[in-house]
Amino acid sequence: MRPATRTLADVVVIAALAAYAIPFFWQLLTSFKPEAELLRIPPLLPSRLTFSHYRVVLEQSLMPRALLNSLGIATLTTTVALVIGLPGAYAVARRPVPGKRWLLLAIVASTAFPQIATVSPLYLLMRGLDLRDTWTGLVLVHASFALPLTVWLLAGFIREIPIEAEEAASVDGAGLVKTFRWVVVPLLAPGLASTALLTFLFSWNEFLFAYTFTVSEASRTIPVALALFPGVFEVPWGDIAAASMLASLPPVLIVVALQRFLVRGLVAGAVKE
Amino acid sequence: MLLLAPTALALGALTVYPGAWVLWLSLQHRIPIFGVARFAGLDNFTFLSVDARFWSAAHTTAVFTVASVALEVVLGVGAALAIHTQRRGRAVALSFLLLAWAMPAVVAAKLFEWLYHPVAGLINVALGRHALNWLGDPALALAAVTLADVWRTMPFVAILCYARLLAIPADLYEAAQVDGAGRLATLTRITLPLLGRILLLAVLFRTLDALRAFDIMFVLTGGGPANTTETLTVYAYRALFQTLQLGFGSALSVVVFALVMVVAWAYLRLLRAGSVAA
């Protein structure tokens, strides 16, 4: 193909995929539209842009609290899953564990576990332990649910590290903890980032558990707050649009700024043997 | 061994233990608000076998799963091939796809609720001002929910395929060119067969996700209108937490669980058979 044709083809592909993202951009536009123009279409573009919907959402709704909850719960979930999962992944990748085949099978099977299958016993458990409406309850459930994928991904990334580096460290007299801290973790950093991003997104996006184990705003996360967004007499489309945009802020930032790690994690999760 | 202890403990306490518990619950009549809690044997399951609402939900689940996965594969492969032909701007193109994938399902539901609005929805406007009630019409609602789900999940298929395309060595294409293979022949003889295995994996993951999908229909339609978008998962949830039948709802959850496991097992066998043949 000639260069001009090539460039044109590139532009066409980008335009097509930009069109694919229209549902998002349309909501973005809606979130800045004046109330009176929401239900009038055409024109597609508003006469002016306004921050009033964001002001309503941030000053008069429970969304700020939900944002804080989600941020805290997703961050803690990620930390807990990594802290628990990292040693496990190392054992799976590097140590002769008895019954390893079965263990791996169990890990794969539990990534397929449908949430609906455990939601009723977990509900009773949360109620019994008085963990409904707490960050702790959701963090525990989210972390354990994300754990199989965390272990799976990390084990794959650890196998990519040349074992010679670890052997050299142990010859130099470094114990397991030191080897881990000074050799494995630094080499694992990109893999850790990928895994952390996916875990964070899982927790941020999770709805079923968060919805079931929450009755007040104390631990209500963003997806739940958005699903329950109140309308008194009519649906406040503009406010919902603004709230949706706030709810998608971290995912969007991750996609734009950390795309490389995200894609790497996604692909690794599917292809690792 | 010690290294695995925390993982085993967490999975044991919050996955395996509840997994066994749900089986136990499914064998009970348990309706807390009426103080009912007694052993029921297989009663719940016997009831399911003659429950018209159960079979309707099973049918909806099957239609939703097959339709959404099929659409995702076709669109996903198409998108992957398109991005692969790009010389420049691949990262930007990928961003648009990932944007849809990274959205919480609840946000996707809200985006589409607005697009489907009978009066001001972009879709009706684009279709020439038809006042179609996408989410309220029993004939349209399932299609509307399926499309919303496809939008958010197709990028997953596309990205896996795209990663596989990157790994195909360029000399394979050069050889094909030397042999005089046209574009179509290259696509059908080289590219698509090489995508086979990763596609099978993508289909596996997507099928499992579609079978247990909940958020998108729960938020968009709540299972309505007239239960036309009520999948097994939504039925299970409503039984558990709206009508508070803990035993019966658990029996439904067990069915979803069994379904997912059977499908996963079948795919894994297929994959293994495929890898022997290849």
C-alpha cells in the first residue's frame, strides 16, 4: 500500500474504535449538559457546558462517601491479596509442593467459581461475624475471591524470572526472605504492577457482594451507590451521568496511563499454562 | 508448604467452606422471616424440575450466553485484525477498547440505560426517531441487555487475539506472499487457524462469565419486563434476597455452580484434545 493509503487506513481504524467508545463519551457529554437540554435531541451538542450535575453529586449525594469507600476497599483488597498470594505463588512456581497438580487444578477451578454460589453462605457468615456494613468484611471477601487469579498471575510472572539470580543469591548466603526481598521482588515489579491493577479493578467494579453485604453508606461502594442512585420524581439523568463518570475515573486513568501493565496482565491470565 | 498456608487458609475459609455450606443450605427449607429451617432433602431440586420460571430462566441464560459470546468472538477477532493492520496509533486504538472493558458493569448498565431512553436515547434517534422501548418491551429487552454486555466484554476477546497476532512471526506472512497467497487465503489459511487456541480460551472465559452474569441485567432491567431477562443467576438472587428463601435460592445457586463447572470441564477436555492434535 502507498503511504497515503496506509495513513488513511490507520485513521479509519482509530475512528471506528473511537465510535465504539461512544456510549462512554455520550455519557461524558451528558454529564456537562444543562438540565433543560437533557431530553431535547437534536441538537446533539449542548448550548453550553455546566458543572451543576457534578456539584449536585459531590455536595448533595452519598457519592463522595462511596468514592472513599471504594478507594479504601479496593486498595486494601489489592494489598491483602498480594501479601497473601505472593508467598503462595512463589511456592507454586518454585517449590516441589506435594499434590501440586491438584492444587493448580483447584486454583483454576476457583477462578471459575460463580459469586452467586457463595453469596448466601457468605451472607450468613458476615451476619454471624457482625461484618456486614464494614470495610473488613468486603476486603476479606474481595481478597479471597481475587486470590486464585492473583496466585495464578504471580506464579506465571515468577517463572519468567531466571532462576540463576535466586541461586546466586543463595550461594552468597542470602536466606529465603532476603532473596525474596532483594532479588525476586525487584525483578517481579512489572508483574506485580499488572497483578495489582487487575485486582484493584476487580474490587472497584464488584457489585454482587458489595450490594448484598451493605445496608448503609458505611461501606457502600461506588457501583452500589450508582445502582441505587436516587431519583425523587423523575430520573436525574444528568446527575447519574456525572456519578457514572466519577465511578469510571480510576478505570479510565488506569487504561490511559498504565495500559502496558494492564494488557500484560490480561494476556498472562489467559495464556499461562 | 508454609508459604502456601495463607492462600490455603483464605481460600478454605471464604471459598471452599461456603461452597460446602451452600450445598447444605440447598437441601433445606429455610425462610428466616418465618423462622422456617428444616431439612428438606432434594425437595428444592425436585421443585426446580417442574418450575416453569426455572426453565424460562435457564432458556434466557442459554440465549444470552450463546448470543453474547458469538457476537464477542466475531467483533473481537475483527477488532484485533483491524488494530493489527495499523502502522501507527495502536495504543490509542487499544485505549478505546480497554475503556469499555475497564468500566464497572454497573456503569455500563447506566451508559446503556441512557442510550436506550425511549425519547432522548441516542439509539432511537440514530434509528430515525422510533420510540422503541428497548428495556420495557419483552421482545427487545434481552437483545438490549445482551448488546450492553457485549460492548463491555468484547474487548477482552479482541485483546487476547491481538496479543496472539503479535506473536505470529512475520516470515510466515512473507512465505505466504512468496507462494502467491492472496489476502483472503492468508487470512483463512494462516491467521485464523493460528488464532484457534487462544480463541478457544477466550470463549471459555467469556462463556463462564456470561453464565454467571448478574450486574448488567440486575441494574438494567432487574430481570424484567415479564421476567424476559431473568437469568438463573438473577432468579437465584431474587429468591435469596428478595423473597428470602435461603434454601431454595441456594439450590438455584448450586445449579449455576454445577453448570459453570460442567462447561469448564468440557472446554478443558476440548483444549487438551486440541493440543494433542496440533
